[in-house]
Amino acid sequence: MVKHPVLFETFARPEYARPVFESIKRAKPRKLYFYSNKARSDREDELKKNEEIRSWVYEIDWDCEVHTWFRDEYVDVYTSLMGSKRWLFSHEDTMITLEEDCLPSQAFFKYCDYFLDYYKDEKRIGFITGDNYTKGFNTKGVDHFITRSIHHFGWATWKDRWESYDFDLIPEDIIFNEYIEKYFSNDLVLRLYYKYLYIGLIPFINRTKCWDYMKVLNQFRDGSFAVSPIYNLVQNVGLNGMHTHNGKGPEFEFGNNDDKGNYPFTYKPIPVLPNEMYDYAESLSEGLRKKAPLVKKILRLEIKYRYPIIYNLLKKIRNFYR
């Protein structure tokens, strides 16, 4: 039985949500927060799927304190996912959260339960991720890594960490004030990659206040780290996000074939510092180094946002000579 509260975030994709819910049922959390955004009223098929998912609440037949928030009206994905987490944290001090397309192994729950307790008072740890995409990285007898991971396909955190984040911060204040450079001080490629990535995301973040990008910006600012398992514990079986259908998301396999809830705990303490070799291996596994942008592209974007007058002048000069 899972000790810490589980948040199940759903919308209208039962084909993905059903396996996730079955995994939650097997784990039997003591507290389940069942969240459902309302389907869009002009989409009949979506309404039916939304109601189908909501009906699953009647399948909860174990000793469980069930909380439901089934919205009466549709809200956009950004409002939805921010609201669901704030709802849980209005009642609880810890959270294990799964979107409807993030399929956890049974070991994921034991892993989160243990490390939520273990790192409760270690403020340098911001969250616990269930994701590990390194495949075959030498663990050297440890049962977890400290990492600068920003993956949220099944994760856990504490109320005090969540409430420490400023979800109204201005992205430019983080991106152009050396926070990324300091955070990835030992890895030039990751510095360049994330600098370029987040410069490009500035308009989107300012428009949506998307919770995960805002959380990562806070992570850059605060210098906090994540706990990562020694192998992958969550599969992303759906598309990008739980409400959108804009291209396929990664479908990462579980790290081992044992899905009986066994996690190889060694209970061996490790320094609360990023494992540089692990971060390096993960960056390779995601292909970041193959996609690393040219420095001149980064400089062009920096000039555009930092010095718009100069940028526009240079643009006019370039167009004049074309």
C-alpha cells in the first residue's frame, strides 16, 4: 500500500488512462486524488470518454481515502494541470503525481514513498523523478542518483518545495542573468542547449505560464536538484501532455522486467551533489549533443530579446544588402 498521496490527472483519453489507473489500483494508495478536467462541450466523443474515465471512481474497492475534483467546465491545459496540483497541496504535504499517459511500474510507488521520507528535510532536493533514460549506466552500488534532471513523466515532491516556486516570475530574468550558466557550469553543451531552448520558449512561457517550464526556471534560479532512479520506472505511453495531440512523445521502456514492486534499495547515502557522469550520460541518451545549437544562433536570440533596437537595426541592414 502506498503511503503518500497519489494525484491522478485525467482528461479524455481512456486508452492511455486505463493502464495507468490499473497500475494505481494494484499499488493501492492510502489516499487518491482523482482529478478530471471537463471535456469540451462541442465534442461529443470527447464528452463520452471523459465520463467513462470519471466512472472509474466506483472501481476503488480497497481501503482508500478518495478525493475527487471533476470540473464542471473545460479549462485550458495550463490552468488544469496547475489547478490540480494546487488542489492536492491544499490538503497534503507530499504528492506523487501521474498524468493519464504516464504509466508507472509498481516499483515507482515504493521508490517515491521511500525517498519522499528520506529527503523530506533536504531542501536542496526539489523533486523526485521516476525517469531514467541512460540505459546501462554503471550504478556502482547506489540505489539513486542526484541529478539536474528536468523530467516530469511521473514524479513526486513536497508542499514546501512546490510553494517555494514563483510561477509569476519573468523568464527573461532567469535566462539572461547567468542562472543557466551557473546551473550547468560543468557542461558547455548543456549550457548552450538549455540557453537556446529557453530563449526560444520565452513567448510561449509568457503567454501560458506553463507549470513545468516555470518549475524548471525556478530550478535554475534556486539551484535545486532531483532524485533519479537507477533505471526507468515510468513509461510515457501517450503523446506530449495529456490534453494535446501535437506529435508523438517519447515512449521509454521500463528499466527492468520485474514489475512486482521490487526496487533495489541499497540504503547507501550519497552526496547531495549532481552526479556529473550520470548527467553526462543522460544528455547523451537524449541526443542533446547532436542537437546542440550554434553559438551564433544563441547570440542572435540574446540580442533580439536583450537589445531589440540593435536587433531591428541589424535586421534592416541585412535586408538592405540582400
